[in-house]
Amino acid sequence: MKAKILLIIILFFLQSNCLFSQCISIELSITWQMGHDIFNKDSVISVPMLNITYRNDCNFDYYFLNVYASGNNLPEKFPCFLLDNIRYEEYIKSDYIKEMQLYGKYTNKNFRVAIRGDNYYSTNWWWVYCDSTDKLDYYDYELFCAYVNCHLKRIYAYICHDAKLEDNKRMTSEGASKLDFKQADLLPENLLYSVGERFVFLKSGETSTDIYNLIAFQIIEGCYTFLIDQDEIKKYVLGADGINTIELELPSVVGEYQLYSGAFNTNKVTVCFGEE
């Protein structure tokens, strides 16, 4: 009788573990690829890349909102509000490269890079924070972090323009990006095709990887720990109802994919540039 009760307890524990374990993972890793030095187009260098890999270890096919989306694989969204009102042409001055080369290096400084997955259409960020182990008072801390984010944003703005990427028109004063989801965006057929780049669709056992170029971090140097800055995957996105922000529920089923929400497994990854 005791053995039977023990077996029931073990089976219940195993079933509970299966039901409540997080079977969606968002994994971060660093790889290196051969690319071009933005200061010298004839040279070839090894360029660091951040891989964001979505993994479905569930027994069902799932879809969900991704943590960051960029059609050009560049993390150009940084909170540098001092530059938001500057026309795009101001980024591209004749002495721009010389100006970038004069930027201060952040060698041997430690930073955290929070990839913040908002539920708006396209307002997620890469937000660089100073590590608490670097002793700075509050004012210097805030100013120092602002400089780092601005330097990264300006370098990626230069790369975007130099590559003549049309989808970077949102950086211009006349090319505002779409911020809010509309109810029509969330029709199943539109999720699959029209706004599919903001969503991950994974069959059971599948993975999908987004890759982002970290060359700007390599240029300014420093030690960076990348992490996903959200606790769970939401089952809604944010839209607008006049001047009010509202939550729009995502469809429970899109094609053969079920909506996934809740906790997920993730990790951190650190890469250092410059002297140690």
C-alpha cells in the first residue's frame, strides 16, 4: 500500500513538472563573422554577432511576440533622446567618421545591455546600463550611461545610412515608424504575413535565430553583458484607442500555431572588447 502511494506521488510530481516547466527558451550567444571595417571598406575584420535563439521544447506548435525586431539586423534603437529631434542628414556630415574616431573608449568598463521587449509595434529598445561595480556618483552614472547609448545610436545610424537601407527611414523626421498595433493587424492571416516579422512561429522541437551585428560595441570597447529584460511573454499587444493605450488580445490560434504566454527560460552572455 505504501509503495502504491509513493508511486502515485512520484507520478504526480513528474506530471506537475511537465505541466509547469518552461518549454520555451530564448537563448543568447555570441559568434564571430567576417565583415568590413566601417572606417575602411577595403579591410576585412572579424565582427561580433549576438544570436537570439528561440527554442520550442513543447509538444505543441506555438507562436508569440519576439523580444526585438529589426529588418536590417542592426540594434539601432537606443535611448538617446538628445538625437531624436535631429534631422537624419545631420548624422551624415563630411567629418562624421573623424568625429566617431574621437569618441571616448570604454575599455575595462562594465555594462549591462537590457533588450527590452515592449508590446508596442516597434518601440522596443537596447538599453545600456553601467555596472554597479564601477564607482560613480548618481549624476556621473546617468550622464555616463547617456553618452554610451548615444554613441551606439549614432554609429548604427551611420551604418544604416551608409548601407542605404530604405527601412531605416524611421530615423528621419518625415519617416515616423508605426508604433501601435491595430485590431486589423491581429487577424490570423495578417499575423502570418503582414506583421509576421514581429512574431516567432515555432513547431514542436524547432528553433529560430535572429542575429544582430555588434560592431558599434566593438568600436567603443568595454565589457557588455546582454540579457532579456522581461519576465514573461504576454498574450496581448498594445494599441491605441484615440489617445488611450489599450491591450489587444492576441488570437489563441493562428493557422496551426497556438499562442504561447507566460514564463520562459533564458540566459545572459558577456563579451569584452579592448584591453582587460
